[in-house]
Amino acid sequence: MSTDESAPTLRDRLREAKPPHPDVPALDPGAAPDDPRELVVEWLVDAVEAGVSQPQAMTLATVDADGAPESRVVLLKDVDSAFWFASSSLSPKGRQIEAEPRVALSFFWSERGRQIRVGGRAVAGPREVSESDFTSRHPASRAGAIALPQSSVIDDPEEARRALDAARARIDENPDFAPDDWTAYRVEPESVEFWQATSGRDQVRLRYDRDGDGWTRASLWP
Ligand SMILES: Cc1cc2nc3c(=O)[nH]c(=O)nc-3n(C[C@H](O)[C@H](O)[C@H](O)COP(=O)(O)O)c2cc1C
């Protein structure tokens, strides 16, 4: 916070921030597939091909036992009938999902003027998927994941360093090791909304809601 009154305020600076890319793709709701997951995959592939940095980074929102929301970024691993991500079941998010599996996911790709929002239920996938997810991670990430519980407070940095070294030695000795709490979660979608900025200043929104084995669709006013 600046005390210099002639300096631009944060509000000024935010107004000056680079606007969205003017040349973005279009979303034609009439040409959209019946199943929103097909369009999610199409948009993900487009983001990868367009060079978007970490397009698989998504915000995962959960609620705690008091109903207070929490969100954080996790990496999307795959999309089939569900959206996959991986984390520790003993982390705050893991415990929150256990008590209340309803979660929300969102993606934002500024370079493509696109947002996707997903509402659904997170459930643990098969054990072998969790294990193969864990063993495919970089050894340093694996060591970090088993050294101390995720989101635990670091009281003593030296002790944490020793725990990390011991974990790294354990991983090097047994590269197939996967801890019980490492979990590949699948989020079964109940709703999926696509938001597309247009080259003007408009937006197009298309929402899908699960309806039995199929989906209903609606265009939303931006
Ligand atoms: C780009 C990015 C990717 C991340 N990917 C993951 C992930 O795939 N799994 C994970 O557990 N945490 C991931 N994190 C860390 C989480 O955002 C979070 O800090 C951590 O999981 C603890 O969350 P919790 O205390 O709510 O359980 C990522 C963070 C960023 C910024």
C-alpha cells in the first residue's frame, strides 16, 4: 500500500491491466455436442495446441464441516466419464470430500477467452489408478508427498528437511511404493457450463445439466 497520493491506486492499475486476447475462438451452442464432456476435451486440446500455460490447472472447491467453502488449484489428469485429479485423502480437501463429496471445478484460459465450470461428486477411483498416478510422479514430488502430511504446519524446518531426505531415500529404494492416502479422485459431473468471450465485448454461455442418462442444455444470459 503506497502513501504517495500521486501514485496510481491499485484500482487504476487493475483498470490498466492487459485486456483479454482480442482474437478468440467462437462457441456456437447450436453446433455443440450432446455430451458436454466431448466439448471439454475439445477445449482442452485446443488450449494445449494454442500453447496455454498449464491448461490442466483447475480450481477445486469443497466445503468444510461447517459449510465454509475452500478452493485451491489441482491438476486435471484425464477426462473420461469423469474428471480426474489426485491428492492425499488425509489433506484438508480429502477430508472435506469424504464428508461432503459435492465439489465444483473451474478452468480459465485467458488466451482463449474461455471458462468451464463443473459441478459434481468426487469419489475415490480404483486403488491401482491411485498407485499408478503416484508412481508416475517425479521422485521429488513423491518424496514431498510422503515426508509429512499435506498442509501440516512446519514447526521445525530442520526436522522437515530430515523427513524429506528420509522420504527421498525410501522412494529411491522402492520406486513402486505408493502410500495408502494417495488417491486418484474422479468427479462425476452433474452440470457443466461453458463461457466464451467473443471478439467484441460479449460472452456466450452454454450450460448442460444431467438428465438421467443424457443432458439438457440451455443458453444463459451473460
Ligand atoms: C498449478 C498447481 C497445481 C497443483 N496441483 C495439485 C495437485 O494435483 N494435487 C494436490 O494435492 N495439490 C496440488 N496443488 C497444491 C494445492 O493447490 C494445495 O495447496 C494443496 O493440495 C493443499 O490443499 P488443501 O490444504 O486444501 O488440502 C497445486 C497447486 C498449484 C498452484
